[in-house]
Amino acid sequence: MTQIFKKTLLTSLVLFLMTACSDDKKELKIIVEPTSFHFEQTGGSKKFGITPNEPATFQSSEAWCKVTSESSTPVQAIYNITVEPNTTPDVRNAIITVSVKEHIQEINVEQAAYIQSDEPEKYTVRENLTTHQLINEMGLGINLGNTLDAVGDWIDPSNILNYEQAWGSPIITQEIIEGYAKAGYSSLRIPVSWGNLLSDDFKVHPDLMDRVEKILNWTLDCGMVAIINIHHENEWIKQVPTDSKAKEKFTSIWKQICERFEKYGDHLLFEPMNEIGYDEIWTPWGGSEADKAKALGYVNDLNQLFVDIVRNSGGNNAKRHLLVEIYNTNLEYAYDPLFKMPNDPANRLALTVHYYTPANFAILGGGEVVDWGVGRESWGTEADFKELNDNMDLLKKNCVDKIPVIIGEYCADSRNRTKEVIRLFCVSVTEAIYSRGMCPMLWDTPGGQYNRQTCQFDDPLFLEEMMAIPVKYPRN
């Protein structure tokens, strides 16, 4: 009887274990979906999920097709398939092999071929190009500063080139612009003061419009991305939200810019203004919350007016990628609750931020004394690097992961400082920006890093260290 009981017990245990194992297998059923994707020629990213969330490995048959982690919950893991633009005339395919425990699943990826267009690239609008992708294409950027933006009532108005040379720049040539591209820069910001020689009825002088377009074409023909804005005209621009005449002027200038450049494609961005703030209403050191809401609200209004003007104009402006200005271009206002992104039917907007921190190094010369501080001679302490990285982390967390960002200006005043410390600051800031998925655009002027006479950088090590950054942080 005891032997029979033992045998029965043993049999039951075996059956129980078999059933448990069978239940475990059912619980570990792996679902990968979807298992096929089609991408346009321009590439991009699409998501797939693995249920349940178990450790997985991936093997892509092609280098142009990659898998990265997106997000996960206890129930499901989400991954991105990212495909590079197809520059070949053939449809191409890749197979991604997904391995989860003992389960193997293949994902088929197909991408459309590149079709050569008769239209020059500078006039092309890519329908599926996101602003994030364009920011990636912009790589390292630089400013053509103190040139088309130079102003002064002492400037001889008889020739538009007098303005171009007024602040120390030589007359810009094709060779000067090509020098930026040959050095490795992928984007050029072209600040413009459109008020120079503006007529009483707010018509842009034709010589200025022609000059901007000539420099723009040199830029685009080098393969660079260009940004055009309104620069150094803050006093009247600040009146736009409350003064009908100022609004008429702003609207007129932007309508003319839109009309003149409507045929240009993705490689031309517009930026509404430059460093607009309302210190007379509110500053961080004085004013109420209501005052702050009013000041930031005016900048919100300016951004929305700008977007509306561009989107309601003709040609490629309906889908042009645009920059949106934050209050005073100070980074902390990029994620302030009072800042509002404009409504944009095209959904092609990026934020522009300027970075001149710490101000007593970036703005003041070494030893320079002003009422708010004394210029530091050096930069590069542990605290300096922490401040830089903390600031860029805030932008990454609060902005970049949601909306693309360019740092439209940054540099350090070179007066009474060594080229080594200037190089350290500029390269460090560039790396901090670029490594977090933003586009850094160095503020450079005549006598700065780029020599407009030789069309080369005076400090070869500066350029070498700059150009090592995109290599260190490759982008898709």
C-alpha cells in the first residue's frame, strides 16, 4: 500500500511539474509587432514593441538600419528602428533578427530608392523631414556676425556695402563663405538689420535684399544650412504687440523676406528676431509675477505673429522650418511655464537659445569692471564645468526630448585672455551642446576665430578640436 501511494504521489508530482512547465511556456510567449516596415527615401525612425518586457538582442543585416531602446514598462518594451537616407537609385531591404530567450523573430525593413530631381537641392522641400532631423543635418554652425547686421547713423548710406564693412568686416566674398564649409561647418547664421535704408512705407532697399540673397546662395551652394533673421532692431520690435505702426513694419518686412525667398527649400530657416526682452516691465531682480507674465506674453505674441506671417505667405514657406525665440534667448525661459510655443499647422518649429554663461567671462573682457561685476581672466574649474553641464542637461531634459533646439550664439570675449582659455571654453561649450542633440552656432565676428582675409581659422588647434566633436558623437 505504501509503495502504491509513493508511486501515485510521484506520478502526481511529475504531472504537476509538467503542467507548471507548460503554464510557464504559455506565460513566456513572446510577441514582436509589427514585423515589417516601409520607410521613405529620407529615412527616419519607427517603433516596434516586444511583449512581455524581456531582455532582447538585435542583429541588423545592414549598417544603415539600427535598433535603439525607446521606453519600457513591466509589460512591454518599445524600440526604435532608425533608417538613414537612401542615396542609392535602388529600393533596399534589411532584416533585423530579434532574439528574446529562445524566441527568434525577423523584422523586414524596406526603404524607397533615391530619385534624382531636376530641381537643385537648395530649392527642395522634403515632405517627411522633421525639424529634429534638420537640426542633426546642421551639425556645427557659425555666425556671420557684425556684417549684414551692422548699424549706425554715421554710416554713409550711398552704398549698401558701407554697412557691411562698418563694423570691421571685409566685403563678403564667395571664397569667405566657402571657407566655412571647407573648414567643416554645416550651417551659417546670417544676421541682418533690414532697417538699413528702409523706406518710410517699410520697403526693404533692393540693394540689401539682393546682397542677402547673393550671400545666401553662396551658403546654400556650399551645402550648408542657412538662417536669416531680423537683428539689432529691438527697440521698435518690442513695440509690435502694443503699437499698430510697429506691427505693420514687422509684418511688412517679414512678408517681403518671405516673398523674396519663397522658392528656397529645407536648407533655409527663418528666425523672427534677436534677444527680445522687456526689462522695463520685468526682470528676475524686480517685478511681480503679473509683470513677468506680461513681458513673456509679449514675446509669445511676437512668435505667433511671425509664424502666422510665414505660413500665410507663398511658395515653400508653408512648410519652412522656423526658429522660435524665447524671452531674452536665456535658456531658463525655454522651459518656463509662461513660455508658449506658437500654433503651427506645419509642426516645423525649433527653439533658439543663446549661451553667454558665466557672463563675467563670456561677455566681459578679462579684468573689465562694470557695475554688475568684474571680468574673469580664466575658465575651466570643476565648478565651471558643472555649471555648463547642468545647464545643458536642463535643456536636454525639458526641451530637446520634446522640441529641437539650436544654440544660436555662444562665445567668450577674448580681451585680456589667452587663446588657450578661449579655446577651452568654446570647445567645451560646443561639445556640451552637440552631445545633447542640439546645434551649436558659434558667434564669430571680424577678428574672431575665422580670418576673413585668409579664409582660414587662425588657431588650427581650435578647428581640430571643434571638428573632432561630430566624430565623437555621430548622428544618424
